[in-house]
Amino acid sequence: MNGSIVPMALLVAAIALSWPKFIAMFRFETNPATMETTTISVATAVFLGTTGLAFQQYGAAAGGIMCALGLGAGQSLRKTTRVARLETMLSIACLAIFLTAIAAVL
């Protein structure tokens, strides 16, 4: 699993796609009345779980690089996209594919 780039790319994509909704609850300009709490809760779980998996599977150095790449991509997504549910569903799909690949190896 450590030699393949596909699982790493899936984790980076899951981090990038869940980051915009995760950070939305900490921003001052976010209106609490318009927040979708279910989407934010799911995106938070995906973001934190994926970050933990990146460090656990690949170590501190590679996990840190993967998280930095995911956060950078997430920042650019946050500025360009407005479809939060689609981003969250795609991040769940990336995480599910990664977990399926890990289960096949174990």
C-alpha cells in the first residue's frame, strides 16, 4: 500500500473536498442560519478521519505533505465552488474507495 500513488491521491482528494465545509463553521462571515449542520458534521468527520489515516498509514513526513497538498487544494476549491453537498459526497466516496483498498490489502 505504501508504494502506490492512488491511495495517497484518494486521501489528498478527500481532504481537499471536505476542507471547505469543515472550515466554514470557524469563519466569522458565515451566517449560522444558513449553515447546513448535517453536511458540516459529515465533512468534519471525513476531514478528521482522513487526516488521521494519512498520518497513520504513511508516517509523519508523507502524511504532512499529503495534508498540506489537500489543504492547498481545498483552499482553491473553497474560492471557486459553491456545491457543498457534491463536494462532501465526493470526499466520502474517496474515503470509501481508500478504505476498500486497505481492506483488500489486509
